[in-house]
Amino acid sequence: MTERWKLKQHFDEHLNGSQAEIHDGGESNFDALNAQLAPLPDHSNHSGMVLGLAEMIDLLAPKTLAILALNEMKIDKIDRLTVMIHHHHIPTCIFINDSENYYRYIADNLKKSVETTSLLLCHPDEMLQDIADRRLAHRLSLYIFFWGAKRVPTDLDRSLLKEPLRVAVITNPRKNVFRIFYNQAKPNNHGELLSANWFDGNDMTFKTVPLLPTPTEVYKNFEGRVFTIPVIHKPPWHFVIYNQVNESWNGTDSEFDLRENGTESEEATFRVTGGRDHNLIQLIADRMNFSFKYIAQEDKIQGTAMGSEENATFSGALGMLQRREVDLFLGDVAVTWERMQAVEFSFFTLADSAAFATHAPRKLSEALALVRPFQLTVWPLVLITIIISGPILYLIIALPYRLEEWTRDWFAKATRLKICRATSFYHMQYIQEMNYRVPQHVEIAGTPQYPSLDRCVWYTINVYLRQSAVIPFNGHVARFFSILLWLCATYVLGDVYSAQLTSQLARPARESPIDTLGKLEMLMERNGYQLLVERQSAFQAVLVNSTGILQRLYRLTQRHPCNESYLVSSVEEGIRILSVNSKRAVFGGRETLYFNTKRYGAHRFQLSEKLYTRYSAVAVQYGSPFLDSLNEVIMRLFEAGIIEKITVAEYERMFGSQTGQFADESAKTTKSESLEADGGKSKKVAESNEKLQPMNMRMLQGAFLALAFGHTVGALVLLLENKTVYIARMYEHFKRNRQQSGIIRSAHFKITKVFRRFWRQLQQAP
């Protein structure tokens, strides 16, 4: 009974029970009550139908009401009904014989997620098929049919009354009495219209309040309902073994075998042996009191959108869910915008990130171990420092003497005087040329007292090579420069180089990891790497529809003759291909990649950095009425940490005690970070084992190669020097012979000339 009717009844009892004279104070109370009852219409002027429908709509309290009248009905009744409803402050939209605009109005409200209640003044057969064809069946839309029938028709098509369509039928079995039948009064999804409530207009009473049971209460307990779920082999979410012998299953064992549609045919047989999402759905089924059966998906794919955006249809398991052939689907089902246009998703069951897996960084060749302590950008600076150190030392020593000589020469030219020291110097140069050398202990006036350039260069090279050497000059500036040179060569270059070289030999160097999309793109362009992705998955859709670097990667995958060569049936297959061919990379979820790399050996693979965040959830039919109940259960499991515990238990079951540390750290870090830390620990253990290995010839081959290179260069220089000396000697011999031959020819010419003169004189004598 509504509050206004209670207030009116209380006022009538007050008037009937009081025969006393109304005083001034009583008259004021009467006026106050009359002011509250003033907005109430006169019920005597309305028919029982109008009053009953108005009271039921008021008790239902919809956010938005749409009234559609298809059959001939008196306009005054609709007007009175509208006035009664507007008196309850309910927004109303009325359609008179205009079903197209009504359908458009409902579709717009569904796009905006606006809950709408429709009062349809017509027979259900006139509307149910159109509602189903236009995909207007949704938990946000309630369709109430009233056409004045005394009982529910028995010829209604139950297939049209199944979920997610919400239908209520109001009958009028006798005057002022209305019964409400509801197709979702029970969670069995049989499409039955069951009695949910009744209204007696004589005393304005309802059987129960609220008018219809809420979906949250109805679907809190499914009463043993059996759900159909497609399953795909995708470790670690589901482990499926196909083509196995049929075995019975009671819904509780972790290993079972099911056949599609429950038949006994030998095709499509499989056995689910476990998985994280298998354990999760078992837990949800236990909480919500339902059972489930798996069916095989022929293509073994999740599915992708096909066709235009407005009329997109999905393939795979999501297509089965879109066609309402199954009830729900889970197994690392990523939430994407295009998928949300066809199905709906629950609260997320996994917060993951996208990544790609490549081969682990391989050991670099030990032949270049001597040059790895410094990067390529450092070596040019080191070589330049070594080269210019000798000339700088020579300039520091010789520059004062050179300046003195230049000053003296300039002064001599300016004054046109001949300086004795300069003359003696040139005389001393002549003596040195004649005697080939001058003893070092003899100091001759005019000779330079600073070392030559080659001696300074060899001194600096000896210092950098940490060899013993004598300072070539006794000046203070030269000593100070030698001290700085020694500190630089010993502590800055020598010790750092030695420490890095020791570390490189003790811990062999590896390649730079491929952990960014930029590095992967460069390797795909230059070295022929190929990116693999699961066929018709969310990651394939991201790769095809993205922009930027992901779009460039997709274009690089299309360079191969077979455009679909980058597609694999599962991430597991991609990891298996990667283990054989190192020029492959697998794109997928980080958790899935981590699990599969751990199965095939975590030390053999490298996971990239997190690319973007992605969420996985349980996919249900579009407009599913039990989505709110399912969300409530999943959120409680998530907040209690049970989903996290299920994941940890699955990893421990697969890998034993290797992830024991993971359970202790899960309270401090997230699951992905803990798994990454666990993988890092295994790699550190492997590296520590490498440190204990004794050094072998392969690790020292760089030093021997450098020694062989030095010997080869020395031999070539020696050979070149010998050839140069031989050529110089031959040239001197040739020059000397030429000079001797010139003297002989000159003597021969003179003798011949004398002989000819003598001969002419003899001929001229009488």
C-alpha cells in the first residue's frame, strides 16, 4: 500500500472517528493534511485498469518509462494513465502506433546504458520477435505487456523468452485484480512465465514488495543450472588434451573428458587436465551453485571481428557467445572495445600487460674480449690521448729552447751580427756528421740539450703500457707532466681497463637484450627477424589496427611471401618455434609468455618490457542478466586474494618448489613483478655457476689473438724494414756504380780526345 493511500486512509479514519466540534487548532491540522492530499487525483474518476497500472508502475519506480500502444485504445484512458504516472514524477515517453521510433528510442538508451522500462499495450506475439531480431534484449530493458487478458497465453514461444530478455506479463483475471508473471523469476532460463506478484485494487495491496524480484537476488543461486563453456588449449589458463578416450566426469575432478553436445561420437573429444581459469570457474560454480560442461571450439581460437563495425560478427569462441550458443567464456580473454560491442565482460580476473619474447642474450665472441672493457665511443679518445701525449711532452721540453733559438736568430738578423755560438753550432753539426755521433757526457756549446720527438713518444708509450722508463728530461715541467701522465695511465686507464677486462673474463659478456619495440623493429629490418602472434586473438587485432611503431611492425610482417606466416595457433607454439629459430619473436600477454618460457627453459628466452596494460575477464552474452551477480562474486574473490592464490597454486603445481619464494613475496609485490623477480633469480643462479667454471682457452683466445697479431705486425715491419734497407743499399750501389761509370767514361773521353789530337798532328806533319 502506497504512502499517499495510507495517508488518505488515516485521514478518513480520523474524520469518521471524531464527532466533536473542530476547534481552531484542529482546523489548522485539517488544513495541513488537506494540503498534503491536494495533489492526489480523484480515484473515483479512473478505471481499475488505469489505477492498477499506475500503482504497479509506481511500485516498480523505473528511471525511464516508455509506453507503446499498438491496438485501438481509448485516448482518454491513456491520458488518465499518463497523468497518474506523471503524478509519481516518472519520466515518460509515449508512442501511439509508432513502433519504429520506439525501437530507435530503446536502442539509443541501450547505447547510453540507460535503464528503461517499457509498458507495451499489446499482445507479446506482436513484439517479441522484433525485439530479438533487433538485439534489444538486455538486462537494462524490462518489457511489460498488458492487453487485458485474463490469463497468460499458453502458445507463447519459450525460445523468445529466454535470457537475456526480461519480460513481464500483466493479466486481469477479475475486476480490480491483476497478476504479474515474470520470465526471470527463477535462474533456470527455461523461458517460463512464472507468477511473481499480484495486485488487489479493492484494498490497494500487493502480495510482495518489490514488484519483481531483482536480478541480483534471482541469480545469487543458480540452483544447479548447467552452463555451456567453450574451451581452448592455452597454458596456463587451460590445459586441454585432444583426441583422448572418453571418460565420465561428475564436475569435481580436475581431469575429465567431455564430448560436444553430450553425444557419444568420437569426434571433438578432449580432456581438460587443469589450468588457472579452470580452477577459477570451479570456485565460482561452487559459490553460485551451478555446474558447467566444456565444449570444443572447432578452430581453437578466441575469435576476431569480421565485417563492418556496425554489423560486426565474431569468429571462434566469441562468435559462439555472440550467437548465444554458449553461456560464458573464459581463458585469458582480453577486454577490447570491439569485443565489447558483441559480448560483455565481468570484473577483470587478470591485470596483465602486453610484451614479446625473444631469445636470451647470447654470449659474445671471446676474440674481442680485449676491446670490450671500453665502448666504441671511448676507444678513439683513448687512442688520441696516447698519440698526442708524446708530442705534447716534446713541445713542453723543446719549446723554451726553440723560442730561444728563434729569438736569437731574429736578433742576429736584425742587428746583422754573426754570433759566435750560432757559428760554433753549425760547425758542431758538421763535426757530428763527420763523427756520426757525439758521446752523451760531452756537452758541446751550441748543441740542443732536449730529447728528440721519437724518444718522447716512446717514453709515453712505455708509461701507458706500464713499463719502466726514464724521464727523457730533467726539467720541472717535464717531471710534473710525467707525474700526471703516470697517474692517468695507471689509475684512470690502466686500472679501470684491467678491472673491466677481469670482469669480462670472469663473467662472459652477452648481447644487448631485445627489450623494446624499437630494437625489435631494427632487427626485423636489418637481420630478418619475424614477429609471431596468436591467430585471431586480441593481440592480432592490436597489431592490425594500431598506429605508430606497432603498425610498422605489422607492415614488416607482411614482407614475407606468405602474409599469414606470422600467425600461430597459440603462444605455446610460438615459444616452441622460437626455441628452434632464434630469429623469431612472440607477441602476447606477459603472464602467458612467462609461463611458456618457464616450461621450455627461462634461461633460453628474454621477455621485453611492459608495452601496455591489458585486462582479462569472463565474457558473457550481451545483456546477460546475471552479470551483476557474477561481478559481485569475482570482486569478493579478488579482494580476498583468492584469485592470486589460485594463480600461485597453479605455478607451484607446474614447477614445484621453484616458485616457493614467489608465495612469500606475493604480499609485497604484484604477481607479475614477483614472477619476473623469480625469473631473474634463476638467471643469477645460472650466472653464478658460470663464475665457478675454470678459465679455458676459449675465454683466453682474445689475448692469444692479440699476441699473434702483434707478432704478425712485427714480422711485417721487420720484413718491410729489411726490404727498405736492401732497396736503399741497392740504390746506393747503383748510384756509386753510376758515378764510377761516369768517371771511366770521362777518362775514356779524355784519352780518346788526346789520341785523336795526336793522330791529327801526325797526319799534318810533313
